[in-house]
Amino acid sequence: MSKVKFSVQVLLVSDLARSQNYYRDVLGCEVNDFWAVRDEFALGFKLMQANDPADVQPNKSGKGQLIPWDTYAYVDTHDELNQLIEQLKSNGAKFIQEPVAIDQGWGIWKEFAIEDPDGYAIGFGSGKKS
């Protein structure tokens, strides 16, 4: 049986060139045409130019959810997550959720979220300390 190795989030964007620049320069993705991929996180996006800016509609928060994530990526360790936080800060990412550590009973889950130019929320989290 075949297994899916990678999936992408399709995002309607209001300005394709601006989004391409953001996903390359801020998020660190490899960008070509409408693809934006960051392989080490198995994180991928298909950026599609919207016909009308009103068509761009990031998710709303769900019940009990503070951040309306549009994409959520798992990072292997807290150390890698901390490195990513520093990289995104130095690249000028807009943080809509500062890093938080949550005791889950089985261990600590650490996460944060950033927002792209169209308001899409991209969350990152890790449950392993090292």
C-alpha cells in the first residue's frame, strides 16, 4: 500500500509576489512558481493568486482554540523549535502567539504561531525536550 510522504496546504493569497517573498525570506521555504516548501519540517504550501482579495479567508478560531491555525507543523525537539523561533524572529516574522510551554501530563508541549501577510496562522509545536 502506498503512503503519503508529504502534503501541502493550498492558500489563496491577495498578492502572489508578496507571499512568495514572505515564504522565502521569512519562513525559509524554497519557493518557485506557486510552490513554497521547507523540507526539514515536511512543510509545503501551494500559493494561489486570488481573483479577489475578499476570497482570501484565513480560518476562524474553533471551540476552545485561541489561535485560528491554518497550518500546524510538528518540530522534532524543543531545541530545534527554539532555533526556529530565533530564525523566524531574525527574519522579521510576526508572532501572534509567543512561545508557550504546556504541561500535558506526559511531558511538556511547546508551541508558537506566526502570521503571514494575508493573516494565515502557521503554528509550530514540539513535545520532545531534546
